[in-house]
Amino acid sequence: MNAKNGTNTLLAAACALTLAASTLTLAGGTHIDSPASNEIDPSFDILKARVVTDGSHLIFHQEARGTAGESVPKKVGQLGGSEIYTYVWPTTLDSSTVGFEADKGILALALTIHPDFDDTPLYDEDNDGDKNNDGDKWHSHWVVLTQDDSCGQGGLKIRDIPEGTSPKMPATWPELPIYIDSPGYDWALHNGEALIRVPLKEVGLSKDFKFDAVTSVLKINENVHAPLACISNVWDIASGDLSLPGTVQ
């Protein structure tokens, strides 16, 4: 969560989701139902995914079979080889929507945690006066995903920035050599629910996009070079096939 808002924001966001969900039958749009599986960590076993309009915001939501956010990566003590646990919403929005170069891959919103590094240099999530030690707190990102067989046949990674190039990045880019943004959006983990509140203005006031939901692990390259962050394990895909069938409600 954006630290400046604290626990009250988490509770407010959860309440806002409950209110918005009560009107889904009137709002149109398509949510995604996903079957339960006892073979998946309950924290990451997706049961439902949706994106709901709530006034001037969009609420990106996943409902898990277990307690969302309960499972976190083990600290390894260094960047290389460390893991990132994620709740992700891939979308059909163009990468330029949030400030990246256009047509660079799949623009995805993510709620992430990774205890071995901090990639939100503008925010002090635990309010301890240090903005560079908060990777072990959940936080939001926009990322651009692209295929790279170096991550395994047909594997996906966060798009790398080639050395010596300076592509357009969002204002809150954390200056890592990948297509990632650290916007500091409000988020909540409440029982089985994971959600992020995104101001509509941040996506150009667009509600005309499709989405999916994924829970996954990314791994930082042991040698800390491209591909820097590969998806190393996928727990669940709400649609089953990453077909992005969801529409905004």
C-alpha cells in the first residue's frame, strides 16, 4: 500500500470493492470465473477476477481460494536469483497508455513482493524514514511483458531495456533496466481478495480494454543481466489460456 494512506486506505478499498461488487449485475462487463485446484497454493489459486469501475477509479480484483498475500518469497540475501511473488492482471491496453514506448508487449498491472530488493524509490511503505528497504512489503507496478525463449520455450519476461538505449519511460520509472513503473497505487489484501485501485486518468480514462488474471513467480537472473526478470512459475491463469476474456464492469 502507498504508505501515506496506511491501514485506513486498505479498509476503505476493501469496502469500496464490496460496494462495487454489489452492483455488478447492473454494470455490464465480464468477470472471469476460475475453477479451484487443490494442486495450487491456496493463496494463489484464483477463483474470480474482475475490473470494476468505482467513480474516478478502476478496481482490479482477484479472489483466491486461500488468504491472499499469505505466501511470500524466502529472502536469499542478494538480487541475483531472488524471487518475486505476484498477482497480475494482463491487459489489452497499449504499453504507451501509462507512459512506456508504444507497442512493446503486454501491459500488465501487478501486485508484488520481493524481500531482496526495493524498486519503489519514491515511497516509504513502512514509514521508517528509509525509502529503499521496502521490497518485503506488497506494492503495485505496471510492467510490459514479452516473450523470450531464454526464459524457457515460449517463456515471458519483463521487457529489458537494451544497454545504451533510452526508451520513453513513465515519470515514476524506478530506473531499472526493464519496462517497469512504480506508481504507488493504493492496494488491499483482505481475506481471499487482492485488489489495486487505479485512477482512471492513469489509463487515459479508458474502460474499453480486456484483461486476464495470473498468479506467478518471477526470478531475477543469477547474473543480473538480460533477461533480468523471467516468469519462472505460473500458479494459475484465471482464463486457463491467457485469452484475456474479461471486460470492465
